[in-house]
Amino acid sequence: MQARVTRFLNVRSGSPEVLPDNNIGNRFFSPGDVIDIAEAVVGEVYKGNSTWYKLVDGAFVWSGAVAVSGEAGTLLNASPYPTWMNDLKIPEIWEFTKGKGVGVGVVDTGINLNNDDLAFNKTDFYLFDKAQSLQDSFGHGTHCAALIGARNLNRKFIGVAPECNLYICKFSESGSLSDSEAIRYAEAIDWCNANKNIHIISISWGGRMKDPLIKDKVEAAVNAAVANNKIVLCAMGDAFQDDDNSKRYPACFDNSIGIGSIPVAGKLFSFINEHLVTIVDGLDIASYRHDNNSLIAMSGTSQSTAIVAGVVALIINKLNFIYTPVQIKKLLRDLSDIRPISGKSLPCLSGEKLLNFFKS
């Protein structure tokens, strides 16, 4: 679809937000230029307007300097929800539940403490080092926690289960763990297991876990949590090619639920093996930053896992908190369609099946 630019307009890269370092080589459009729009998306609120347009080349422009007409005029009434959220029918499912009362432990790098849209339990949390703060200094934890349970204020629709209860389990300060530090997986899972208010443990991390003693301790923590009726959702991990069946842990423990991303040629692949339960979108998913309250797009099975954790929170509420981990794993499989993607038959979570489940 095409539209016409009404005044000088900067082109933004990576995410739909106004940032000094978010220009593409100082590229801009001039009044009268015609642009090709792929879709309308929700981005940073700028001058009271959070609607942005994603261009066919993947860049973003703010809608306030764009006039649409004809066929492109339909974009003015575009959905305020991101594409992945519409695909999973999340807005329609919210008519039945928003995950109220479901506790989700987010095992990650912490959270942005200064974002009112990120409500979490401020007195009940896990810190791998008591000298540290829950404040996320890396960004991964904030991004994933928001996808699970942001309150969706100011028409920024990010969180799948906006009425769930987030419990922050900060087990790392950075984007990696050494082999010896992998024991923190077990410690964080054990903390979640001991918390009677947590129903789901969301882990958007993983590794090879080369030390067999640590690997056994992490698996024992997963098994104990599942035996205590906790749902352990784990990212399968991001691969460099679409035919990699390597195993990452804790996703590939038998009692974990492994979540992958829909493959996108040249951009995103996840490890695919027998432990994969379902896949959802994971490419260019917008969520909150850790250092301010604007949005940033990230990609990977981390984002997919957070999205599914939110979906499971909705499911648990729908089931009136009567469930078993085995039942939830089977349900995620049953609510997925087997689709031919990148030459493979992959289980893709179906929005239609999800919505019908909540209607039943």
C-alpha cells in the first residue's frame, strides 16, 4: 500500500521509536514523497500518537507525518495490536480472561524498575546476588517480562496476560552465563518452586550445560517443580541454520516445555528436535526497553517463550487453576497446527484453535 508524506519525516531502523541513534544514515522523506507501507504497528507514543508504519524494506516511520488515501486509507483504521498478537487472537481472548491471579516467575536479567506499565511483586523476588538490584542492566529480562504481563497502558499493547502476577527472578547481570554459573538455573527454579503463588516458570535462556553435575541439578530442579504442579516453559534457543537439532537446556529436559520461533529464512532459526512443543512468531517483536520507557524490537526464541508463557497464564485462568503440567503440554500440542515451514512440518500455535478453546 502506498501513502504520501506530508512533512519532513525521519526513517527509523530496528524499532518504531524516536531515538537519536535510530536513524538509517540520517535518511528522511520530504513532503510529497510516496512511501510503500507493509503494515501499521504500535510503537512509541510520540506527540500523543503511537501508530507507526512499517515500510516494505523493514524500516519504520511515524504515522503523524503521513497521509493515506485510497486503498492505503484502510491503515488509518488499522488494528492497534501487533501482528503476532492478532495472529494468536489475543485481543479476542481478552474478552474471556486476562490471566488474573496467575503467577509467572520470570527467570532472566531483571526488570525496568521505573516503568509503571510493568507491575510486579516488589517484595517477593529472587536475586542471585543480594548486593545486586532487580534493575535490569542488560535489557533481555525487561523485554520478556513485558511480553508476558505488561499492563498495556497508553495503548501500548505488549503483554499477553496483563492481569497476571509477575515474579522477577534475576539470575544474571549480563547476556551470558559461564559453565559454573549455570547452577543459577537450579537455584532460581527452586525459588519459584517454593513460592506457592507461582504457577508458571518462564525461562528464555538456555545452554549446553557441559558440566554433568550442574546439568543433573538443573534437571532435578525442573523435575521437582513439575512434580509440584509448576509449568516450566523454556526457549529452545536460536540456531544459525534451519536444520540444527542441537539440544539446549533446560528446554530439552523431558519435563520442560520447549518453545521455538517460526523460522524466517536468513533471519531467525531455532533449534528443532523432539523436545519442541510449539512455535510462535519471534521476529522483530516490540517490547519495553530496560533504560527508558520506549519500545525496542528483539528477535528469538526468548520472545516466543515469553509470549507462550502469557498464553499459558490465560489458559490456567480459563481452567480455573485446575490443571497438570502434562495436561498443559498436551494442550499446547493440541492447539497447534502442523504447518510446512522451511521444508519441515512444525507445530505452530493456532490463534483459531486458541480462541475456540476459550469460547468452549
